[in-house]
Amino acid sequence: MDSINLEAVRDEDFLRTVEKESGQNLSRCYQCGKCTAGCPCGPAYDMQVSQVMRAIQLGDKQAVFEAASPWLCVSCSTCTARCPNEIDVARVMDTVRHMNRREGGKHPTLNAFWDSFLKTVRLSGRAYELGVMALYMLRTGKVLTDMDLAPRIMPKRKLPFVPHVIRGKAAVGRIFKRFHDLRMDG
Amino acid sequence: MKIGVFICHCGSNIAGTVDCVKVAKNAEAFPDVAYSTDNMYMCSEPGQDHIVEMVKKHDLDGVVVASCSPRMHEPTFRRAVERAGLNKYMFEMANIREHVSWIGKDKDANTNKASELVRMAVEKLRRNAPLFSKKFETIKKVLVVGAGVAGIQAALDCADAGLQVVLVEREPAIGGKMAKLDKTFPTVDCSSCILGPKMVDVSQHPNITLYTLSEVEKVSGYVGNFSVNIKRRAPYVDFSKCTGCGACMEKCPAKKTPDRFNEFMGPTTAINIPFPQAIPKKATINPQYCRKLTEGKCGICAKICPTGAINYEMKDEVITEEVGAIVAATGYDLMDWKSNYGEYGGGRYPDVITSLQYERLLSAAGPTGGHILRPSDGREPKKVAFICCVGSRDRSIGRPYCSGFCCMYTAKQAVLTKDHIPDSQSYVFYMDIRAPGKLYDEFTRRAIEEYGTEYIRGRVSAIQPDGKGQYIVRAADTLLGKPVEVAVDLVVLAVGVEGAKGSGKLAETLHISYDNFGFFLESHIKLRPVETNTAGVFLAGSCQGAKDIPSSVAQGSGAAAKVIGLLSKPKLESDPQISNVNIKRCVGCGKCVDVCPFQAITKENIRGEIKAQVIEAVCQGCGLCAATCPQGAIQLSHFTDNQILAEVNALCQC
Amino acid sequence: MSVLTGKELRIVGFLCNWCSYGGADTAGVARATQPTDLRIIRVPCSGRVNPLFPLKALLSGADGVLVSGCHPRDCHYSAGNFYARRRLELLKEFLPIVGIDPARFHYTWVSASEGPRWKQVVTAFTDRIHKLGPAPKFQDAVPSYDMPDLAPVAPLRNLSCGANPALEDLKKQLKEALSDDHLFCVVGWQKSFDGLHATPLHMRKPEDVDKLIWGPFNVHSTANMIPQLVNDAKAAAMVGVKRGDPIPPAKKIGVVVKGCDGKWLVELLQEKLIDRDAVEIFAMGCNGTVSYDRIIAKIGAGKRIDSVEGNGDTLRVVADGQEYSLSMKDVAQDKCRACTVPNAPVYDHFAGDPVKVSEDAKPEAAAILAYLDGLTLEQRMSFWRGAIERCIRCHACRNACPMCVCREYCVADSREPHWVTQEDTPVNKLFFQLIHALHLAGRCTGCGECNRACPMGVPVGALKLHAARIVRALFDGYQPGTKLEAVPPFLGYEVEEKNIPEHQIEGA
Amino acid sequence: MKLAYYPGCSGMGTSAEYERSTRAVCKALGIELQDLPDWSCCGSTPAHATDAVLSAALSARNLTIAAKTMAQSGATKFTTPCPSCLLNLKTARHHMAEPEFRAKVDAILDEPCPPIGQKGEEPLPDTYSVLQLLVEDYGLENIKSKVKTPLKGLKIAPYYGCLLSRPPKIMQFDDPENPTSMDRLLEALGAEVVPFPLKTECCGASMGIPRRDITERLSGRLIETAVRYGADMIAVACPLCHMNLDLRQEQAARAKNAVFDMPVLYFTQLMGIALGLKESDLGLNKLCVSPTQALQKIGKEVSA
Amino acid sequence: MTTCFLASDGLASWLAKSAQTRRVLAPHKEGKAVLFREWKEGDPAPELAKSTISPKGAIIPACETLVKYQITKDPENLSKRSLALAAPTEATPTVLFGCRSCDARGLVALDTPYLKGKFKDPYYAARREATLIVTRTCDSPTHTCFCTWVGGGPASPEGSDVLMTTVDGGYVLESVTDKGEAFLKESGLPDGADKMDEARKTRTEAAKKVPARPDLSKAPERLKARFNDMAFWVAQTSKCLSCGACTYMCPTCQCFNISDEGDASSEQGGRRLRSWDYCMSPMFTREASGHNPRMAKAQRMRNRVSHKYWYSTETIEDGRFSCTGCGRCVAQCPVSLDIREIVQKAIEE
């Protein structure tokens, strides 16, 4: 593997955009690793939170965008709560996710789940859990997702088979439409 | 009037972003300027000599130097001006370094600004008058506040030099934090073996008066002539009778008294001698826990005392001492980690302790007799985690600074842990190892290489009990880039330090400044580290900033040298930059008398009329009176209304 | 010398030597980049910063003024910044009355260790000033010469201009007091050249008391001559005394007082300008006095006043043969409409019953303030720019002021200190009035004598009323002259000021 | 006490028992819940993972309705039981204090939302969790006085999840590292609260579907620790936590190669039991891990 | 002598014509005060009321620069300095419109110190010369007026160039001096001789309104006799506030103070200023040593009253009082101190 050329890898715009959109000063990070240490998802990450912070400091956009970690972040804000330098790390992770998405980046399964969820909201005004599952399976082809849970939950008769449709669904729909029209997501 | 203007390049410090030649040229046009030049280093010997030469050559009456902050070199240049035969107050400074060249790179703007600052200085100087100091006697006695190692060193050095010393200590015994330590780095020699003899010297020195259980309550006066009120809490024991035999401690029934000296690692008795080598080795009663004093019943110690030293009727007393100088050596305290680190349990987990508590567990004179036993169950821990930077370098809790000596004592404690429990394993979680002192880095390397201490680079995110008697320490190995965790029996936190509790109040009493962390502010961080901005008040040890023992001792001696130097002069000169009353203008309303913070103004009957009068030695030159007098009858020399107006007018002429 | 045009604005800083100047040094040592506009004047303590310095700078062309001292409790001189805080807060709130944007003045606390904070303060303040742009210059303001018709504003207490039945009792007490020669003289009022004007009466003999009048025309202060008369009495006592003789006691000065005269006496006593033993106070409840200007506005200027008669709340004036019936409601002085102290707070003799005021009476009513509050900053500047042109610097305002105690050492006439010059520029003339108002802050009893004395009708009293309004707001309704034992607000401080906020600059 | 109420989508589905018990408990305590008419989804994690403006806009619609509802009904505060909704609603309001951001949000709404703070007739309200209002506003003493069946002898591990008090700057509730409000509430009900050290450790949140492995590991650890501390059950305040701990308990057990039988109840269900409410009002039968055995400790027989 | 008639509605256009070549100063009402300000074409017709303050400022400004001076340095040798002086004495041609007879008479009194002595004041002389005075004869004497007591009257022509009297439908303008006559001639106004009778009647009516005249002829002699009667002066002065309202309002008060302001070395240069001073000030006649021969205000009041009713009779050629009886000092005094009373008391035994 080639060593990283620090100059070649440095994308100032990227660094500045992350800082501006998240409102955080990344140069404060001194790589203590406390975020990584407390992150519930760390073991599943391909790049630890503190490493994501480091990559942003270096302006290494490619490394950040190629990492799965920002998609996987569950936004529990443990990192934010404990950061000794008062960086809202979770917000940075969120920001990275938004930026990546605007440039067409996608996580193989997560985006499908989120899009499925938002689609049910767009159509009916509220989230519809069974609908989400159905759409998700359709989009990912993972038709067996959580099928083991079905026998546990179905008898509890909690999940309605038709979505709750609200009167203001059109208004909610318009929010999505304007959002897309204004190309806010890329 | 003829004024000389000297613009300093300060190498490239000023000249880098200010066109000094142009500033000097501009100054030629300013009123009364008869000579103007620029120079590479005004504060250097040739630079100063040039001033002297030009004053003589051009017959100058006053000098303006534009260079660094007057807080830095005003005294230097005043001396130069004096050497040139002028009154040293016929001098003004324009700060074109800290306030100009160092804070911006726009050369045009900087050059213009520098010229304006010179213009202001010229306008002020035109209204300066020669001022003359008065001489006054000093009291050859020094007050040292705090009897930790720094205070002890300062006291002994002053006493050896022949000064009378009043040493005031808040606790029942002297020795401070060092007395609580087991061993000291980097030599791992016994703390009480090296501090003990000094403590004994204090108690035996004919020139030292020691007040324990005492605090400074009020300070008035000025350099050379302070008057200090010391409040001494009642020990309820007559020290002249107490022999320190300790019989009272054995019989005292209040056996659950918190043990301050042992960092609350175990209980003690309400009457006690904090530790065997205590100086003074006298018993004192903790009135909050003594049954006789709280409930009126008991009195066992009085019965048992062979010399009848116990006196429940003792009252707090206030002692007044007159001194010529004051050394503050109040040391540090650990910051309040419990309210700031919920993720480390916030004090809920018994086996998560501070490093100072760990020292007491290590100490043979401590509550466990020198055996490391963990507080929860008294078991010997086999795995110990040390966490560095708890309350240091943590901006989120408002502690941005490095506490300086934690890296070293953590390494020492890891080493001692292995010495005490050979089959133990220590883990040190650190961010950076700071070991810049003599033999320091070698010591930390030894802890790793010879004692097998595991150093993991990463801040700990959380400590969580696993429900089975151990604690999971969750961290990241940032060198590996992976989260890591380890289950340990005991966690020792290297808690950050701050100025001792109550230091803010003491600073206000002493009229010195302190920072947000309770550390006292020195006069100049590099060049005047033991002086404060209040003449006659000096600093020693950790009260000025986190310090290890070698530095504290050095600063204690440094402060002592300053005191000795100050009081060795037969007389001191007063600062003549004080207030003056124009008795013609004064209507005797006394508003100045009411506001003066120093009671430096009195009302006098002068030829049948009431007039204000300034006591020269007492006036500190704040100018509050000048800002209060409606008719401008009282003026602060060197900062008169007209001088400040001249500066305003130099800037604002619309 | 000018600022770099287009690039910089004129910002003046006053920094205490020990904390903030050190903080600025610390920022410099840390190479903390800052805007270049600020010019720092070093003073020993923020307590040295007479609010007149920032004011002078702002009037002379500064676009912004910043004062910084040690944090409260950290003053090198222990309390200088506590005093500064009160005085600078007063200034900040005072500025808008003459049309200066208070945002151009900021005071704060920065310690010597707070380099980063200093940088923030300078950057944010400079930024603010640049957003505000160059300050409007007072001398360039378009003068407005219109003096509005100021309709009286609420509230109103019961006023009357009829004869006071207790006057005879008062006269009796006075005659008694004058009969045993322990009084040097008693100051009261007598009729003057026409029925609307009274003039001071100095009663020395019992028969002088017959000239005493009491009523709505007793407008002017009886108190402002007291310190001078006390000295006269002392001097008189010394006549014929040889060196070494014991100093004989001086005779007392008697003074007849309305409520407001009583307030002045309280102030004079509080400021120790007279001894309580040196005065004997004869008080009577006051039912209000008239504003000569309001009467003239009703009947027209340049008329000969033939006769004046008061009955109940109606004043009957005959001028040039024509009769006018005026209601006290319309012609009383504003201060009387809102007076809460119709009876002197201190006295030795009281004639008649004290006048009652309703509990909810508040000293807020001032038509001129209501008018000025309604103007924009620019309009206020124009207003004063025009009004001050009329000022001829006769100093009647000052000399009529019972609380102007500097007298011949007034800074208006001094070169040491040289606050004002002899030039009759609008700025120079206004500055004197602002000095007067700030000197009176916390001391002014709101008597309005300055306004009344001004022959040119410059409403200088508004400046003092505004300052008094600030004082009331900052110091829990403090009213000068009502309590003898009170500490005047600018001669004291609280460690925690309840009503003075810590001012923030956006961005700092 | 009258509150404007936002149930959240999961209350209509997976957390029906939370929704039902919350209403029952409030009714029993005399707290009136005024439902927002025609509320819509807050967007949950998918929205804020997608875009901050979209997320804020979806919340803003509901906040606007809440503002009107409060003005019309006289409700004093706005509440939701779901921490995820809470976070979104609070974050939206927090970010909208920045004018630039607010403009973007307003641009995609039908009408701009009302001003933040106390100004205006219908200001944009802050949102509070039901837990916060019960503990801070209604008061523990008040609750204690209404307990009919104390949960005496029941050892409960209080689990708050990560969102109730984080990020602290936005949530402004309890200690983010060691919250105690639910502890105190459960103690007021008479239960014994075990010193559960993982009160705010993440359960895996919405990763259950896309990355089940993460969730299994995290929830597994929570349940394991609760067992070690001798807990009879876990109390939760979040539908997502509940789903991960209850519905997915078997998944977690399988991953840990262990057998779990740890009932996980909403704190409102426990309150309902203590207040002596009808079982059917508390939806105990909707739980996957039955609490029957555990509840026998307090002499309560339930059919779930 | 020329007499013209000016119709009421023609006043503004007539003044506008003058304003083309001269500065016109006219009374302007501002709140309760009336003062002289420059009137410009387009302004409403000026106020005809008696001004609060006398118009003497037109000739002696409240503050004027006598000399400007500046120091320059030799760039080769900064210690070598040279001083440049400038003393501007030019005056703007001015019409002083609408003052009263008492005001115009005041200028005559002022001429003595400024023009009749050994040194002629060039600043005063230039302005006096350049100023044409159109006096409006008085129709509204009040309680405080006493012009007739001191040799004047509501329509006294002394000091005026033109007299103007209100008649039905307008004003009669009557030239007093050659300067006035030339001015009227160039004005192109119609003849007004036929209105003179009406004008004279107005003037006589006005004179009747002035309070009855006591005999003041003994004033100089009695004041001289009372010079050392300090008890008298203390009693008369005790209520005085020592302010300058009387003096600054007065059409004949002439005293000034000289001070240097500014900085000769600065860009603005230094200015030597002459500004009004008032003899009731405790600073007045204070010497550099701090000593003041008139320490007490009674001494200062004695000086003021004596100056007007005694000294002037010895210095002014025709032995007149340096008081024109305008009454402003009485009307504007904050404590209504009445100089007439003092003089009359002095004359009494």
C-alpha cells in the first residue's frame, strides 16, 4: 500500500464544509479516543469515530466517504456527551452522512431502510411499521429480515395491517416535495 | 518642551509588521518632538545608551519609547531616562508590539496605528511632571501563608537570613500535600524522610512563629508595612501542656470522625494527631465530631490527658501581626472530579479512587498500614487501572490545562504497585506522557520496561462495574485504532489540580489576581514568576500553577530571595504616582474619602476650611478619587484628567 | 491624525493596567489576531475611568468606546471596578438621550490571563462598530429649532393655588424664632415685580416676616443659598475675634421649605455640605407650584400682568386688562404633578397639616422625556443640536441648581482639568450640560430649577431627569433627597448588582 | 395539569402498550392529555440521517400544531412519551434558533412556523418527555400518595437509553451519565432499584433491522448485566429500547449463546400496576417476555 | 430723511432682496426664547417680538477667534521652530432686522469702550461698520421695561439706521442715518410719509405703557457715596445666584475673557479666543495669583450697578447711563432680582 500523500489527500473545501455544516471546530480534536472508547457501534465500524475525526482533519474526503461507520452511527450522542473538547461528534457524523448522501453516496442496507421509512411517512403522514419492513425487503431483496420475530410479534396484535393515514398527509407530502424540488438532498 | 521618540524594531517582532522607519518619521511632526529615531533593540545596552546620548545631545526633557508592553520594560527605560539625568517619570511608552505588531499582519494599518500610539504617548508626556518618591521604613518580618513544602522552604530561607517569619497553616499540622505522599519520583525515596527534617527545623527555628489551624482574615497596609489579622481556630488543647503522647486518641469514643489527612480513606478519632511525624505534634479536637462539644457529654480525653491539656472552653482568636512582606504558598487541591465525571461513576464506585487516596493506601503510616487493600472489600487488587488527565486537558468541563505532574506520579504509583503486589498488573490510560524533568523520562520508561506496566494511549470513556466485583474500563487504543476494555479490581484517577480551596478569597484579601482555576497570577509568567502585581506579595509553589516538588522548593527559595532582597534595603521608596489634592479647588465634600478603597484620604481642617488630604504612603494610585471628584480637585499624578484627555484628544478630533 | 479611511473606524479603549491591559498583552503574546481599529489608553484602574472620558471621546468623533477592567471581586485596588460598573452602566443608559447609540459604548471585564477572551471582546466589539458604521457627528447633525408644545403628562396629584390657612401659624413660628437672635436670617419668598414672580426673602427681623408669601409662585429653591449663608454666618461670628480667642458659635440659618426644598436639604446634609446644627428648618406642606412658561403659553408673551389671584385649583390672571382663568392642572410644573414628597423629609418646625399624596404616586411624569422617548436617535441628536445652539453659557442652570456645589471651581471654567474650552461650539456647550447631568446623577432631586433658570429655554433639565430615571431603575427606585441616611448610589456599590446586567457583545 | 400530547408513530404499532399505559396512568393521576389534531411523523432517525432541514421541517409541522393546540386548549406544556420523537422535536426547535437554518426550514413548509420562545401568541413550544413532567412537574410525592399496590420486593434495573438526556445541551434533563429520575420514580412506587451501571448505554437503536449484529451485542450486554445485578425486570422509557430488549431478546440470547428471561416493562406499565389500574389498560399482554412470574413477587397475578 | 411703506405681506420678499447681498439677522422664535438667527430667502417672515437676548452678539460674538497661530518645525533641525500668525478682522455685511430701540441704544453704549478709547477694536469696528440696523419701535413695554427712565424710549432712534413702526396694513420705515437712507432708497419701497401720523400715534401710546419714571439723576452721586456701605450691598445682593443671565442678556455689557485653545503644534493650530465674560462670576477679575479684589458677590454687584449708573456717566461722552432699560436682566433673572430696586434703594437714604 502506498503511503498517504498528505498534500494530495487534503481537500480543504471538504474540511471547511464539514466544519460549517456541523458548526464544530475539528481542529480541537486531539485524538484522545474517548469517542471511540464509548461508541456502542465501534466494534462494528470499519473506521473508528476518532479516526473519522482524524481523516476529516486531514481533509481526506475519500477515506471518510468510503467508510461505512458514518452510516452506521446510531446518533446516541455518547461521543458528544463525553468529548473533552466539546465537539458535537454525533453532529459531525450526521453531517458527513448528509454530505455523502448529497453526492450520491449510499449504504447498502441503511439507505434502503431509511428511504422505506420516509416513503411511508411521505405517503400517509405517519410511519407505518409493516410497510417499512415490506418496502425494505423489496428494496434490499433481504426478504427474510427479522422473519424470526414475526411469530413473536404478530400474536401480540400490535401492528396494524393498514397504515394510519392522516388528514394532513398532503401537507407532509408537500414538505418532501419542496425538499426534493429545492434539491436539498443533492 | 523637547521630546525624543525612539521606535524599537524588536528584531523582527515589531519591524516584521510595522514600518518602524515610517513611524519614526511620522513622529517628527508631533508637537514638541525634537528628535525621532528607530533602533533594532531599544532595551539592549546600546539601545539604552542611545537614549542617554540623545537626551544629552538634543537637550531633551522627555522620552517616548515605542516598543513592547510597559508592563514589561517600563522600569527598564525609566532607569535609562534617569541615567540620562532626567526625572524618570518624564517618560512614556507606546506598546506597539503586544498591541500592534503581534496581533495583525496588515502593515499599513499597523504602521498607522503605531504612529497614533506614539502620538498619544507624546501628548501624554507633554503633560507629565517630574515626580519624586518618598522614603519609608519597613518591618523586617515576613508572613508565609501555607506550610507545604514551598511555604516551609520560603520560611526557612527567610528565617536563616535573619528575618522574623510568621508561618500560617490552615490544617492542624504542617507539611501540606507532600506529607501525605508515600514516596516521591523520580528517585522513589520516602517523602517523610526528606520532608520530616525540614518540618522539625520549622518547629525549632528561633525566628519562626508557627500558627496552625489558622487563616489570614484581613490584610491592610502596603509593601513594607502590612498589618495582618490571622484567625486561629480553637484546638481545644493547650499546646503548652500537650506532649503528643496520643493517649487521648486511644480512648476517644468518636471513632467515626472523617480523616482529612488520610483523604477520608478511613475514620479517625475526634481528638487526634494527624500522623506520627506531625509538626506540631499536638492533639487537636475536631469540634464537629467531638461528643463533648456537640452533645455536651463525654469529656473522656480531658480525664485521660496526663497533663490536663484539654480545654473545651477555648475560643477562636484573632491575632494581629505587622509584617513587611507576604509569601502566599497555599498550594493546590484536587478538582471536583465527582461532579464532572459521571462516566467514571461520579464517586458511586468505592474502588474508583484518587491518586492522593492511593498514596495513603501505599503509605506505611496510612490507614492500611502500607498494604494496598481496596476500599470496597479490603481485598488486595491484582489488576489496577490508572487513568490520567481526569480533570486536566478537558475543555468540556472548563479545565483546558495540563496538571503537570500526574504523568510522573502515575508512573511512580504503577511502580510501587508492582513493588507491593508482585503478581499485579497495572494499566495506565494516558493521552501523552509528559516527563520533561531531570531523570523523568528515564523513570517512566522504567515503569514500562522493568515493571511491565501496560500503557494504553486513549482516554477512558467509562468505568462500569461488571456486577461480579470488577470494573470494566472501556477505552480505545488509539495507536491501534480499536476500542479496548479491561476488567480491573481498582481504578486510580490522576485527578487534575486547581488552586487550593479558598484561594480566591485569599487573593481578594491580599489584593492579588487569580485565574478561573484558583491559581494566583504572577507578575510576569517568565520574568517575574514569584512576584505579584501587588508590591510586597510573593508566590511560592503550586498556588501559582501546578508544580512538582523540585519546582515548588525552588520557587519557595526564589520567593524567599525576593523577600530578603526587599527587606534588606534600609528604606523603601514609595511610588509617587499617587493622588494629590488641589486645596484651592477642594470644597471639602469628602466624596473622595467615601470611595477610597484604602482609607488613604482624610479630611483636614486647613485654615478654617475642610479639605481632603492624601496619606502618601497609603495611597495606591488607583485614581478612583479622581474619577469621583466633580470639580477635579483631586488628581492622580501621571494619570491626570488632562493627560487622559490629551490622549483622547490625540485620537478624537472631529 | 486620522484612521485609515474606509478600513478602520475610530475605537478608543480604556483598560486597567492590572487586568485588561495585561489581558491585551497576553493576547498579543499569543499572537491572537485582532482588528486594528482599537487604540488603548492605559489607566491604573477601571475606577479611574470617569464616565466623562468615554463621553468626551464619543462626542469628539469616536465611533466606539470600550472600557475593560478586572472582573468584579478581582480589582487590584479591591473595589475600583465596582464603582466603575455603576458609573459606566449609567453612562451606557444615558447616551441615547442625546442620540448616541449605546451599542457604541461597551464595558466589560477581562483578566490578565484571558488573552483569548480579550481577542473575542475586541473582535466582536470592532465587528459591532463596523456594522453600525461611522458614528453620526453631533456637530454635523441637522439642527432642529422646533421646541414642541409639551402637553403635561399624567400623573397628577391634588394641586391648589389658594391661600394656605397655615401661613399665619408659620409666620408666628418664624417671628418667635427670629425674636431671640439665634438665627442669622431665614430664607423665604416674597412678591416680586409682578404677581407671577416671587423673589427670595431674607428675614432678619420679626417684622420682615410680614412680607413672606406662600403659594404657587414660590417656585425657586430656598436651599441653594444655604451653604453660602452658613459661611456668611460663620464669618459674621468671627468679626472682632482675636487670634487665640475661642471661636464663637455661628448663628443658625433658618429656611422655609416646601417638600422639594426639603429634599435639597437632605442632599446637602447627606453630602456633608452643611451641618444639621447649622440650619433650622420651617416646613409646610406644598400644594404645587406653577410653571411660568406654561402660564405664558396660555396668555401669550409680552403682556403686562395686572393681577393674579388663586382660588382652589383655579388661577385668575388679568393681563393687559383681559382676564384669564387657568386651572392648576394645566399650568403646574411637571414635577409638582408627579410629586411624591410635598412635605419636607426633615424639619424643625411644621406649620399646618402635612399634604397627603396617594400611595401609587410615582415620580415619572416629565413631558419632555415623553417627547424625547418618542424620537429616533437621529432626531434626538438634531433636537439637542438645535437646542444647544441657543445656550449662551450664562450658567444660570448651574447656579440655580441647589446641588451644584463646586461653584467657582466648576470644570466649566477651569483649565486644570480642561474638560471644556471657551469655544462656543455645539459640542463644547452640550458637553458641559452632559457633565452637569452626570455629576448630578444620583443626587438630582428633579426640581427643574435648571430648566426654569435658563433664559433661552434650553431644556437642560431633561438630561438630569433622564439620569434620575436611570438611577431609579438601577437602584431600586432610589430617590435622592428622601432619606438622610442613604448612601448615594455612585458613592457605593454592591458586590452583586441586582439590576446591572453583564453586557455581552454578540459573538463574544 | 393539562398537557398537549404527541403519541408518536410507534405508539400506534410496536409500542402500543407504552401508549396505552401512558394514557391510563395520566388519567389516573388526573393529568389531561390533549392530543395534537392530525399530527404527523417526526421523521425519526431516517429523516435526521438524511437531512437536518427535512428532519426539522417534519418536526416543525408538529410543533406548529402543538403551539395552536396549547393556545386553544390552555395546555401548559407539550409532551411525548417517545425519546426519539422528543429528540427530533427538541433538536428542530434548537436549530431553528439560527435564522439561516430557520429560513431553510420555513422554505419547505406550507407556512413559516411561529417564533421560538415566549414571544407571540402561539410561540413554538419546547417538548418534554412524559417521564420528565411526571417527575419534575407532577412530583414524586404526589405519585407516591396515589400508590395502591407498592412494588415492594421487586428488583428493577432502570434503563434510560441514550436519548433521554443526550445530547445534554439540547435535552436539558437529568444527568447524562447517571440519570436518576426513573430510579426515584420506581422507588416512589415501592420498588427496589438495582444500581444498574449501564443506564444510558446504547441498546443498538434502529440498527436492529439493517445491522442486527450490533443490536444483538449491545442489548445482550444490557440484559446480561441486569441479570448479574439480580434484577427481576428492566424498566424502560423508550419504544426502541423496548423493542431491542424485549422483542429481540431471543436474538440477543442466541448471539450471546445464553438463555434470557428478563421481562422488560415500560415505566408507565409499572406505574399502572402500582396505581392499581386494570391490566387491560396497561397492555401487559403485549410484552414478548412475560412478566407474570416476576410480578408474583408483589402478589400480582397477571395473565400475560 | 426717507420714509417708506412696507405692506405686511411684502416683508419676506423685501428681506429676501436684502439677503441677496447681505447677511440678514432677524428674530426667530424657538420655544419660549426669541433670538437672532440668519434669515434666508424662503424662510417664513420673521418674528417681530422683542428678543429674549439682546442682539449685541451680531457685533460682539459670544466667542470669536482673534488670532490663529501655528508652529512649524524645520525638518533638518526639529528644534528649530517658526510661528505663523493670522488675525482675520473682515466682517460680513449684515442687516440687523427687528431689534428694539433699547437694543440699538445699547450699541451706542458699547461704542465707547470699543471705539472711543485710545485703541480702536478692529474686530468690533469692522462689524459695526458692516452692520445696518433696522429697529422696530416698541409697542409692548411690560412690567420690566424702563427705557424712559434712562433717557430712551420705545421709539428712540439712537443707534438705529432705520426705524420701523407697525401701522394698519404694514410698516412705516423711516431712515435715521445716511446709511439707512441709502438702504431705503435702494429698497424700492413706496413712499410712506402719509402713514407717519399713524406711526407717531403708535409710538406715543407705547411710551405710556412704560412704568412711571422716577428721578435717577442722583444715582451717580449716591452710588459713589455708598461705595463703602458694604452692609447695603450685602443686603441687596444676598439673593443673587452669581450667574451670567443678566449680563449676557444685557445690550450694554461689554466684558470679555481671552483664552488660548488648541495647540500651536497640531494640525488645527492654536486659537486665541475672545469670549463673553460676566462680572457676577466669582472668576471675574481673579488674578493669576488667585487673589480677587472682588471676592464677595456684594462687591461684584456693586461693580455692576455702579458701572451702569455711575462709572459710565463719567466715561461716556454725554454722561449717560450704560443701561438702556430693556429690563431683560430683571425679567430673566432666575430669582427676579431687580436692578431698578437696587438703584432706587441706593438713591434713598
